[in-house]
Amino acid sequence: MKTTDLKMTDLILEQLEAEGPRTRRTLERVPSGRDDWKPHEKSMPLGRLAMLVATMPTWFSLILSKDELDLNPPGGSNISQKTLRTSADLVEALDKGIAEAAAALRNATDEHLMKPWRLLVSGNVVDENPRHVVLRDTLMHLSHHRGQLTVYLRLNNVPVPSIYGPTADDPRFA
């Protein structure tokens, strides 16, 4: 495919698919039985952070299919998530989320990616941007939390996988 034939959806999908194996390598190493561990009292617990990283690709489908998300809607959240307790559960959720995100991207148009998407809290808009910006920021957000997760791994004496290049534990280039 020539560069001039590329759509925004192709570029976003390419990046998502590149991040998948990097994220999978990290989630495969999450230790069992440490869900409540935190490096600091203000930090997110390991289990919650790992679950966040594993499920973030599901946000793509939501961003592409809905016009907004309220993090604290009237009557409380209607989103329930099964707790992911093992690295196998985390990887399975990641793979499923990436597959759903890829399908949603393949069915989206660049015109749709230009339409606004809003994030609300208790009915108040806290962020509004074109969908392509929200998707880009979601990928950056995933990289940020995956980076946090690698620090948690290191502090739990778990070998840190190669993400974009070698680590002290994994000398290969990703």
C-alpha cells in the first residue's frame, strides 16, 4: 500500500498492533498473588494496574461506537469488569481487546475519526477532542501505564521484558 493510500485508521491500527506484543510480554510476567501490592501508599495496586493495561484496548471500540463516556454517571457505573487474577487472564483480555479494537478501526472511516468524542464526570465535560486524538492519547496512556507496570515488576524482582529495546533482563531488541 502506498503512503498516499493510507488512512488514519490504518496508521492507528498499525501502532495498536505494534504495541500488542510489547504489552503482552509485560503482562505475561505479572506475578500471581500480588494484586494488592503497591510501591507507595498513593500508588495503584499491582492487580488494578495490570488489569488497566490489559483492558485499555477495549476503549477503542467504545470511543468509536459512542459519542461520550461519563466516568461517574447518575445512578453509578453500569460497567462491570471481571477481575483478572492471572497473567493468562490478563493476556487473554489484552488479545480480545486488541481484536475488538482492530475490528472497530477497520470499520471506521477517517471522517468518523474527525468527529468529536467527550469524556464526562458527573455530567460535566472534562475533555473533548476529535476521535483520532482520543485514540492517539489512549495509545500514549497505555504506554505510560505499561511503563509503570515494568517498574512494579522490577520492584517485585520479576525480570523486565524488552519493550522498545533491551533491558537488564532481556537483551533483545523488541
